[in-house]
Amino acid sequence: MPEEDYVWLPREDVLTHEEMAGLTGYFTDLGVDRVRLTGGEPLLRRNLPQLIRLLLQNRRVTDIALTTNGILLGDQAEALYEAGLHRITVSLDTLKPERFLQLTRHDEFARVIEGIESVARAGFTGLKLDTVAIRGFNDDELVHLIEFGKQVQAEVRFIEYMDVGGANEWSQEKVFSQASILTLLSQHYGTIEPMPERGAAPAQRFLLPDGTIFGIIPSTTTPFCATCDRSRVTADGMWYRCLYATTGTDLRKPLRAGASDDEMRALIRAGWEGRRDRGAEERKALEQDGLRVGAFIGIEKLRENPRLEMHARGG
């Protein structure tokens, strides 16, 4: 969670639903067909179902997914389903209320569980639970999380602990790698089989002997920069082609200045075709060369510019 004294965006800087739908239209004109609403916390957005309906008016959008911390999900799941949302992912790093409080500084564990349970009741299928595996913090819960996933009909995905900015006090010693995850789970379940890869999806999926599927996103030890086909637009219209990028392209300014559709598409096309981002690979290379010192971005710099923290761009 960000610090309590974080600087928040001025309301006038935040894109309207119509502006978000308009920008999405430019991206779909250039070949994008899948949209994920993330954050921060997207369920804090007023009348999110209205945005989903607007996005679905674009016939090129074939899939809309949502990533949430789950706290507000129980109150909104039914409305989200009725609006046409296709899939939900809930971030869940622990099944222990005291650890949840330690991690998030909010005593909302029960509401998260209720939110997860509300997903199936609302009519959704394909629920995913994302767990950041942290050595010495929750690596003793991975089996329990798999079993919980079975109970709520969810596919669990373990994410290697990433250096997402100084606020999370990241260190290499806390990384619980894909190899460690597979070793731990195989000791409990037996032989684990890898599943065929699916395009540029970041998660590598595996099959347990009982047919349960789970995933691992090994973004720290095995970066997938070369196959990454994702980019992110923040709530205030900054477009980032990489989670590790410290600068992005301001799409809000030309949009509000009256740029033509052709000009907006040309701006996006040039930005994508000219991208050279390899953030995770570069961080790993520094680690291997012994040149990496401290966190990705220091906490004081994050206070000055909250956009630099990955949670501000969907990380």
C-alpha cells in the first residue's frame, strides 16, 4: 500500500469516462482488443459499470478484465457483471488476517474474502487470485492459497516479488523464485506438469496431479520483456510502455487540446513502434553485474512524484 501521506491527483487531471473510452478507441484502431481496468484500486472510481458499458460499445473490444484488491467487490460484483465485465482478478497475498493487516495497514480481510465469494454468485467464471510470493512473509501459505483457490473456483497465480518502487522495501533476499515455488508445491502435491504457453501471457501455467491449474509470473528471475505486448494508461492520461519506465507520453494534453483522431493515432503508433523498453531485463543485468544498489526508485523521489510508483500505473 502507498504511504498515508501520499499526494493524490487533482480531480481535474483525471480522465472522464468519455475520455477513457475515446483513448481506448484509438488503441483498438491500431490493433488492441483486450482491456484491463486496474490501479491503484479501480473500484474507487465512481460508477465504474458506466465506463464498462462505454468501452463495450467499441466492437473491437473483445475482453474487459478487472484487477482489484477485493475490498469493495462484494458491493459491486453484481453491477459489474450486469454491465458486461468479462473477468475478475483479485490480489490476495495472505489468508491470515494479522498478516493482511501488517501488509495493507487496513483491517479489511473479511471484506476481501466476501468480495471473492461474491464473484461466482454474481455469475462470473474464470476468477484469478494473484499472490505476490515473499520469502519469509507468506511463502508458508502457498499450498493453503492453492487449496483456497479450489474452494472458490479460482486459478491462483504466484508473482515473484518485484522491485516496484522504494515504498515496498524490496530486496533480492525477499524474492521467492519460480524454482522455489515449484519445489515447495511439488513436495506437497507430487509431480507438476508445465502447460503449453499461451501467446504473450506473462504467467507460466502448471498442472497439479488432481487437475488443478495454477500460474507463476517469474518477472524477476525470468523477465519477459522480449514478448511483452502490454502498455498502460494512467487515470490522468499518461501512457507507459513498461512498468519500469520513469517517463511516459502525455495523452491527456493533446486530447483536451483538440488533436484530431489521425493525430492521436499517429502519436500512439509512433510511441509503440519506437519503444525500446527492457526495464526488467535491465534490472536483472544490474543484479548479475553487482551494480544494483538499493531500490528501483527511492522513497523521497516517490513522494515528490507519485507517478513513479508502479501502483500508479497498474503494477
